[in-house]
Amino acid sequence: MARIDPDTLLPNEHVKSAVRSGDITQLSRGAANRYASEGDTFSIDEDVFVIASVDERTLGDLTNADAQREGSESLTAYQERMQRVHNTDFEWDPTSEILTYRFEPA
């Protein structure tokens, strides 16, 4: 169990704010890099969060519930957001391997 810098996992201030408010409770990232392990903690200002789980998955495994935990209304909205955020660097490939980090207040 380690204390990680929130910038390691959370890509920007908007996401950090949404984590603090509880609107985002998980984040999926490409599987090439592991940003945290179960039990690790991070702080956003005075709020401390613990990584509750890290799951190996594919983009095709994501559900509407996952998209909502990641701050989108639906899986379709999540897919559109990912393509908009990553511009031309991202293609939704259901076989792409990801790691899903779920976190909760400590």
C-alpha cells in the first residue's frame, strides 16, 4: 500500500473535482501502465481516497454502469467523450486492454 500523487491517476482538474464531489468513482486507463494498486491512497486537498480495486478488462467489457461511475450518462456518451478528449489518438476498439481503478473516500 502506497500513497500516490493524484496527478498520476487523475488526468486533470475537472476529473479531480468530479472525484471530490463523488461524480466519478472509477477511472479506466490503458493497460500499458499501472498507475496504482489496490489499497493505495491519494489526496485531493484534504480529502483522502483509497483504491478499492484494480481490474484488468477490455473496452468491450465496459457497461452503462461503468460509464456512469466514470462521469458519463451512458456508455455511448462515454465513448464519444473518449474520442473527443483524445482527438485522433484514440479509436474505440472493444478488444483494447484497460485497467479500471475504483476508488472511494478513505
